[in-house]
Amino acid sequence: MRTVLAADLGGTKCRFALVSADFGVHCVERVATVRDREPFLQQMAAAIGRVLARAGGELDAPTAAGLGTAGVITPDGGAITYAPNLPLDGFPLARFVRERFSLPAALLNDGRASAWGEFLRGHAAGKDPLLCLFFGTGIGIGLMVDGRPYAGGNNAAGEIGHTVFRPDGLVCPCGRAGHFEAYCGGRAIADRARAEIGPQADGHWSVQDVLAVADGGGPDAGRARAILADAELAACVLVGNACTLYNPRAVVLGGGVLTAWPGLADSIERHVRQQTANVIHDGLTFVPSLGGSDAILWGAAAATGELWPR
């Protein structure tokens, strides 16, 4: 069966796999994201090598590589110009993969990759326009229009997490103030809990930890609830704004924050239906992500043009 190598390069973890023409995801390798470039590239190359070594039997060797990655991709699709959660600013990643593994490589923003994957196989498959929003370490967005991911004039469309929620507000992981991601991105929620509540015993906060403290009724419950209230409002406003701007047929919601906090999806849908015009929300469908991280792999595979019609 035909395959391509696909990657999901995220701010917390990276996944590498072979994707087959039947949407199968095979030979998966997963590594934690490190913040220094050389160790990152070494880990990535080693993981890809392990995936390729496992091809065989019913799985043909891959004919191309598609990489869904956080950040803004250059218009020629060769490098990442802006990657606040990865150590790859300006690095010619497509050339690196091509030269190291002798595979033609395509780069695609991970939000767009997710949207493409959900459009091909998700709960809202074929809905056009399709808006996908993923609340993870950061915030990913993808918009499918006429069966293709919308890229914008300089291939930079979709960084909605880095639009302003509160001018002069909390500092975003990108270094600027007041962005939505500073309030409802998973890393920002954890960082805020660490700063305002204190360190965890194991040194790590998660969204699930913040929810547990908020529900626990202890001395820090009020602080945790305030953090979550800000995150909920930011997520609701962000999705409402995006729906008003793009007028999609369907909205896909996913990502690790929503996995840990499933009630947030209900709040988002309720806000959109209450706060947007009828013409925006009448007939609008909200669905959960089907593929999750696999949707990024499907979309990255689609970007190669090797498996499915484009």
C-alpha cells in the first residue's frame, strides 16, 4: 500500500508516522519537544529513521514527506519564519528532510494540516467552509475554503491566537502582550498557575491540575477559578470572532485543553449561539475533532499530493 511520511511538530510533543492511502497511521514514533535546535533536529532525525526502518510488508516505502508544524511557513513552503513554540525560526526544514532522507518534503502549518485532515475524514467531512480550532500548547486554526486550506497572501493566515484579547494584558509566550494565547493556550494556563498559585510538587502544572484545584475548595481554589474564567472567556470570544469573520458551515473543536476540560466546548458553542447574529449561527454545526493529532498527519500527508486527489 502506498504511504508517505507524515509529521506533527508541536510545542509539547512531535509525532512521526507512515500514513497510507486508506488513512491508516502506522509505525508511530513520538518524542518530547525540546527547546534547543540541534537536540531537536537530532531527535527528529532519529525518530524519522525509526519510522522508515519499520516500513515493509504491506506498507510501501514512503514516496514523500509532509510535515505539519506550529508556526508560520515561508511562501515557498521550505522553512518556518516564526515558530514561538519550536526552535526552528528560519531553518530550512524541508531541505533538511529532503537531503537527509531523500524524500521530497512539504511543510504545512499544523492548524491548516488539522483542518485538511478533518475535512477529508472527520465528523464534518466535506463541510465547506470548515473552521477548525485546536486549543493545545498554543492555539491552532485552520480554514478550508473550496476544498483547500486558506493560506493568506504570505502563507501566514490563521495565527488567531496571536491577535489581541486584552491590550496590555498578560504576556504571551511569543513575547507580546494581551494575546488570546496568553489566556487560553495550555502552556499559558499552566504558566499562570505556577506564577499565581505556586509550584506543583512535581514541578509541572497542567490544565487538569488547575481544574482539580478549582474544584477542590482549598485556599487556592479562587485563584484557579479566576485563571479558568479568563481562559473560558478568551476561548469563547476567540471562536465567536472567528465565526463572525469566516461564516463557516461547521466548526471542529479539539486539542489537549479541551480533552482535559470537555465542558469548555459546551461554553464555546453556547457563547457563539448567544452572541453572534442569526445569519452566522443558523445551521452552524459544532463537532469534536475525530482525528486529533492524527488529523494533522492526514493533512500533512495530503499536502504531499501523493495519496489523495488535490
